Amino acid sequence: MKTFFIAFLMSTSFLTAQAQAFSLSMDNLVRDLNFPDPIAEPVTKDKVQPER
């Protein structure tokens, strides 16, 4: 029973190591939730003169 348990652990650790090596990258699955700071727009005075 002891040798079976050791063989089972060695084979499962070998298989899981291969599965982790070929796994997909998780970096692109979740969107980045950090929003950039808004850029202040310059305040300009309208050049249109109201009719008098």
C-alpha cells in the first residue's frame, strides 16, 4: 500500500506539473479596472459676439 501511495503521488504530481506548464495565461481574462485621470480641457472664451 505504501508503494502504491508513493507511485500515485509521483504520477499525479508529474501530470499536474505538465498541466500547469501548458495552462492558459490568466492575465488577459480580467479587464484592467484602473481608470486614467481625466485630462483638464483648456477653458476658452467664445469668439461669437451676441447681436446687440
